[in-house]
Amino acid sequence: MTHSTAASATSAVSSRDPATCMSPDELKQYLSGSCDKVQAERIEIHLATCPACEQSLRELDIKPDTLLQWLQSPAVEKAQTHR
């Protein structure tokens, strides 16, 4: 990431408006596909015009879901089949 790209990403996140922007939980629900159609459309419209939320979404998307990884681990699968 170049210095100007890093600066613009930092600027976008710092210009986040809590009154209109999506919360991290809303963005996580959107990424996981667990929000309803109306919520998803509202988030998509907002993301199209908000670089700060778009950046937050990108950052959430690259973080691993450790609970999901644990649930998909071989040890958990073996424990579930031995019930």
C-alpha cells in the first residue's frame, strides 16, 4: 500500500459518521449473508456512497472468522460424528 493510499484509507475511516454509517455488527451481518433483503439493499446503497464504510467492510472481510474455522476443524467434526 502506498503512502497516499494508506492516508486516504485512514482519512475515509476517520470521516465515518456514526449517525448514518453502518455499525461493525451490521457490516458483519451483511458479509455473512444473515441480514434480510431490505437491510442488504440499505447497506449496499450506503456502501456505494460511503468510502469509510466500504473500507470498514474490506477490513472485516479479510479478518478470519475464528469461530467458523473452529467449527469446521477436524476435531469438531469427529466429536459430532461420535454422538
